[in-house]
Amino acid sequence: MTAKRQNKRRNRFAQSNYEDAESLFRRALNVKEKILDPEHPDTALTANNLGVLLQSVGRKEEAGELFRRALGVFESKLGIVHPKTVMARENLVATR
């Protein structure tokens, strides 16, 4: 098999892993919104983590929306200096 074909297959495999991961994160987010609350810090953490995944595949605008959402929850529930709040703020800045 040529190197070009191997790279193509690797890229396809990696893309399907991202798609699977995105699907799982979205399902988890949906469940947490229903069970915990959209404003719960655990729900916000899942939103943040989905944002990290989306950012890693170049979907910065969508990631930024999720980071803003997580940041709002973390600031209101955990305070502005909490490590999760700082993380979400840094993630949001990285999308600009």
C-alpha cells in the first residue's frame, strides 16, 4: 500500500473518531442538561470539553459559543478565580 493511501485511511479514521467523540459529547451534554441543569458546573464542563474537541478540528466559532456558555456558568457558580473558570476563559481567548 502506498504512503498516500495510508495517510488517506488514517485521516478518514481520525475524522470518524472525532465525529464519534462529538456525538458522544453532545449526548452527554443533553443528558446533563436534563438531569442536572443547564447551569450546573458539570454540564458546563461537558460543554467546555465539547468546545475543545470542536476547536481541535477548526470549528472555532462553535467552540467559542460553548466556551462562552461554560464561562458564564463557572463565573456565576464557582467564581472568577476558580481553575475551571480560568480554563474556560483561556479556551475562549484561544478561539480569537
